[in-house]
Amino acid sequence: MLSRTAHSLYQLGFLIERTENIARILDVNSRMSVEHEVFSELDVWSPILEITDNMDNFEEHYGEICEASVVRLLLADSDNPYSVRACLLNAREIARSVRELISEEIWLHINLFFHEMEREFSGGELRRWQHFSEKVHMFANAFHGMIYNTMVRGDAWQFMRLGFGLERARMIPRILQIKYHMLLPSPEAVGSPLDIHQWQALLRSVSGYEAYRRLYQARIEPAKVVNLLLLNPGFPRSLHFGIREVSLALREIGMYNEDQYRLYQHTERFLDDLRGGAASEDIIAMGLNDYLSTVNQRCKTLALMINKTFFDTITVTLTDQQSGSLTIQIPQQQQIQLYTEQQAG
Amino acid sequence: MFDISDAAPFDEAFGESGAVRDEYVAAYNYFSQKGVSGIEHMQQSADLSLLNQGVTFTVYSDARGTEKIFPYDLMPRLITATEWARIEAGIIQRITALNLFLEDIYHDQNILRSGLIPASQILGSNLYCREMSGLDPAGGIHIHIAGVDLIRNQDGEFMVLEDNLRCPSGVSYVVENRMVSSRIMPELLGSYRVRPVSQYPQMLFEALASFSGENKPVIALLTPGVYNSAYFEHAFLASQMGAQLVQGQDLLVNNDILYMKSTRGIQRIDVLYLRLDTEFIDPLVFRPDSLLGVPGLMHAYRAGNVTLANAPGNGVADDKSLYAYTPDIIRYYLGEDPILPIVPTYLGSRPADLAYMLDNLDKLVLKPTDASGGYGILVGSHASKQELAEFKAKLKAEPAHYIGQPIQQLSTHPSFLEQDNSKKFCARHIDLRPFAVCSADGTVRVLSGGLTRVALRRGSLVVNSSQGGGSKDTWVLYPDSADTAPGGQHA
């Protein structure tokens, strides 16, 4: 597969995943602030801006933090690379550029949703944004169903999977950090109805509430929630699951040079650290927030390695006049940047 | 519902007396039955289907630019088996002769030695590609893919208006339009015996593959990128052929072999289908500022390690001034009379023609030889006295730069649109672009269909999409279908 198109498919994967995740983050907050009347002292919107690296951007363009403006920034603001609209615009442009590699159904699905979104945002008002956010979930879920059902398990699929897996792994710590940032008014509030309500909201936002109840029954304990979201290999939105997808995709893509081999080894080590009981101990020893920072850092390194290995350079065997051959890595030419890659690492 | 007040002397659907032509009876009845509201509904679903498929071109280049669909006109254009047989034979003859012509002028130049065409006409043309001299493309084939523009004159005779031997585009609309038709008017499509068009990608693939000795050749399509207005077609063809869609940055040449850069290292390409103008394909040989091409591509080509389709340098054969010589070219190489006539053409470079042109400017269309897309054209009958005088001066100053042709009455066809505040079928001018591919053994195959373009503006003769043109699905019928189809099979 061409390096350029491989990169496009990888981007398509992570843009679709990110679109869904932004909608999920908004949902967490919306759900956490349902009882806004009762707990009016909570600022639920600042943490979300911190987590999506949007604080500066927001202060510059919007001023007062309130639901309407945060929602606008994260859903409809196409100048913000971390908005649903920007992600979908880019995803569609990329899908158009790799149309020959994705199935007709997938292209139609993206294009239809794009037109629907543009109609939704053309009105200016975002009164029904929760409704739209649900549609984003459905769009993303249907997307996964379609690629599962219609795409050959070749390189195109594997690079898309690589994008999905990595972005998913990166998002879980961010969602957990929302809870961390949302400091409770007092230490006594730990275990209070508000605390429990927030954990429930967090689980719901990752479609994890049912999974949690099935595994651990109704009582919500923070340590178990953290375990489910980070370490459970079977839960499809856990960190472990995301990294395993990355590892499986890399194995299927194959290892044709040393960098590719090293990248795979690196991913396997990451996966090993998430397996077994060691990680739970790490989390306790380091404290959740520090552990999440480490995870963020590792994901970032992984993203950089993937870029370097597959998209920035290419392996070439050159033949000189004496018919000697030499295998070297040469830089790929500069790509046209369709989006800001700051969050991609 | 059918308004024939704007009909040309030859209308495709209505005969001289205003009666519906035999082959159009079924279509006429079908649309009459649907009524205006039924047809409007069909039009909406057709437009929506094209928008959702992304069969669009962007009006502004940024990602949020307005997207427009290439208007699809509901009523299909019908071509009978008899008419088609002539068109097909005419195109095969023409492409065969032009291939021989190109091979000749880039080698021995016998046709120039014979004096049939003045040497200055060819060698002085800025479209003559010196880099192709003495180069032997596989099979001696220069034209792998061609689109020939045809019009129908006042007597209903098909004539060649123009050859497109470089990057003919539009074939994806032929295939997509048929898909739309089969979705929104399956009954009508089923009541005619229409030849399929969906096999085009396979035709193209097999023609291109024949130029490689490989069992499983690697074929790639070189596109300028996603912002090119024909990008949809590039992606469509690559996808349908199972070819790689590549940009210049994806390719490199090493030791005269063309490779693409893949995630597994570099991979050899056997056939490169160029959808890029010649001047951009290799910065070492042509325009040095081109970032769209591949340095060293022409060396790999000259070494015989890759086939380029179409071959560079074909422009000299579809040049407007060469057009006048095409009947002679067919006679010279094939010893046959042309099956499809051309529009009579006066060349400014011939003194007798020039005198006629200067005297009859108001009866002619004048075109610069080196421009396309309708630029710099003078339609004598529509020009003011002052414009005529100005053009006369230009013609005298640079006679070889212009050709003149009698103003042609293009045939008309009913097209569904709004006129005088009501929606109805009005007569609009049309043309036809059939597509042909050529294999290494010289066999030319014509796709049994074509792009019918419609000038949607009242009275307009310009069918280009940039000038408000639309397209029609074109149904080429099997033999005898005109006798059995209308009313013969039920809807």
C-alpha cells in the first residue's frame, strides 16, 4: 500500500474515533451537570476545555464559559481541530481521497452524515445538540459495523484499525481525567450521591455502565471503574483493548524493516504492562493522575513511532552501477496538511 | 408537457411533422403518464442520489465550498443500432488512422514527405513533442484512450467535432448516469433493450494490461490530486479497475524503472495511466516547476520499462488546425474514405481559405488553434460590427492561428427544465462523446454508450459543464429493439 494512502486511512480511522470521543466527552459533562440546580457550585465546563487542549483557544475567542459556548466550540467550530465538525470535514476529504480503497457503503455513509451535519449547523442555533451528539454515536457505531462487514482485511483495514485503536487508547485517560479535574467541594463528598452520580455518568458515556454492572454488580467503586476502563481486555473501550488493536494491526501489516519491528516490540511491551496484576499495583503506587500521565506519554511516543515508521520515511533498495545494492530509509515528501496534527503527537 | 418551440431542424425525439420518432414512443408515453409532479419527484431523487454518491464538483476549492452536481437530465437519449453501427465503425477507423499518424510523425514522417500535410503544420506546432521522436511505445500505440466529440447536423447526420486524445474525461458520468437511471426508471430501462456500459473499467483495464508482458501487471493512475475537478473520475476508475491511484509524490524512478513508495518499500509499476497534461509529468524534461510529476519518468519510458497512456505528444493530433486534415490522414494510412465526416474547416494558413474567411466572417465560427474550453471563439452571426472588424485585424495579423467553420445547427433533444414559469420538456442542443480504448495489438473497442451533454440554457450551443451544461444517460439499443420495445414489454 502507498505510504500516502496508508497515512490517509490511518487518519480516517483516528478522525472517526475522535469525532465519537468528542461527542462522548460532551455527554459525560452534560450527564454530570444534569443536577445542575442542586450542585450549582460545580464548574463542569472548564475541565473539558483543559482536557481537549482548548482552554487558550476558548478564552481567546469566546470569553465566558457556559454550556452554549463550549458546545459550540466542540461541535460546530470548524476552526477548532478538536471539534466534531472539523474532524468530520477532514474525515470526508480524506475518505474522498481514498475512495478507491474503502467500500462504496462507507463513502456513502460518511458523505450522507456530512451533509446532515452541515444542515444541522447551518441554522446557527444548537438547541438540540444532545440529539445531534447521539447521532454522532450512531454514525460512528454504524461506521464500525460497515468496515467490519464490507472491507477486506487487507492493509487498508489494518491502517484504519491502527488509527482507531490508538485514538481510543488515548481517549480513555482523558475521559478519566475529567473526573479527576472535577474536584469535589469537600473530602467528605467522596462516596456521596454526587460522587456516585458522576462515576455513573462517566461509565455511561463510554457505554460501560452495563458492562460494569455485569462484572461488579451495582455498587460503584472507583478502583473497579478504573480497572474496567484501563485494564479490562474484553471491554471494547478500554485502554488495553485499544493498545491490543494497535498491536494486532501492526502484526498484520507486517514487519519489513527494522523500524517496523522495533515499533511492534514497543507496542507488545506496552501491552505486557497492561496485562496481569502489575498495572493495578502501579496505579495504586503512582496515584491515578500520575499513572494517566504516563499512559498519555506512552501513547504519544507510539504515535510518533508510527508516523516515523510508516509515513515519514520509506525503505528503498538502490542499485549502483556495479550492481551492488543498498537498503536505506529516505524521507517521504511533505504531505499536504489537511488538519493540525498537534493532538496527533 | 413537451414544448418543441425551440427545436432545431433536427430534433432527436420529434420528426419533421412533430410526430414522435418510433424509438422514442415508449419514453414519450412513459413520461407523459408520470406527469409533471411524478417527473419532479424522479428528478429530486436523481439529484439526491448523485449528491450522496459525491458525484459532484466543488465550486470553491476550500473544504466547505459549495458542491454542485453535474446536472442530470431525466430523459434518456436513444441511439438506434443502425446509427450506432456507423458511429462505432467511424470511431474505430479514426482512432486506428490517428495512431498510425502519430507513430509516423514521431518516426519517419512519411506523411510530411508526401506533402499531404505541410511540415510546418506539424513540426512548428507547440504541441509537437520532440521528446517523443524515435521513441517506440509498446505496440506502436499512442492513443490508448480516446473520446471523440460528435454532433448531429440539420440532416441528422453524425459528424466529428473534435478528437480528445490526451486526457478525455467524462466516462465516469456515463457509468454513474446509468446507475441513476436504473434506480429511478427501471420500468422504462427494462422496456428497451439497452446495451450495458458498466463494463468500461474492465475494458480499460484489459486494454492497459495488454501493454505489459506481466501476467499480473501493476497499473496505476496518476492524478494531480483531490482538488482537480475530475478527481471523482480518477478515484472511480482506479477503484473500478483495481488500480493504484497515485500522485507524483508517491512515485520515484531508479535506474530507469518506475516505482511507487509503499509501506513495504518500493514496488514496480508497469502501466501508468496519465490524467495529467504532458507538460507536468516530468520536471526534468518538461516544465521544471511541476511538482505533480515524477523526475525521470520520460527516461524510464524511453527505456521501455513503463507504458504511459496516453502517450505524451498526442496533442499534435487533436489540435484544431490538424482537424481539417483528418479525412486525408484516414485516406493516406488506411486507403478508405472516412465513415464519419468532419465539419468543413477553413484554415487561416491556406491563402484561399483565408480569403474566404475574411469575406464571410459573419457566417463562420472562428476558433484559435491552440485554445480549448471555448476561449477566444468568435461566433460570426452573434458578433457586433466592431467585434467583426477587430477579429478581422487579428486574423490578418496571425492567419495560421485561426480556423473557421460554418455555424452548425446542433440537434436538439427534450430536456426537463423550467421555462416560462412551468416545468416541462423543452428542446435543447446536445452533442455526444463516445469513448474508445486501444489494446497493444491495435484493436480499438468503443464503449456502447457515451456522454450526451446538454446546453441547458435556451438557445445556447455551448454544452460545457462550466457553461451551464448538463448530461443525459445515453441508451444505445440492440438491433431490432426499435421494433419490439415500445409497448411490447410491459412496465
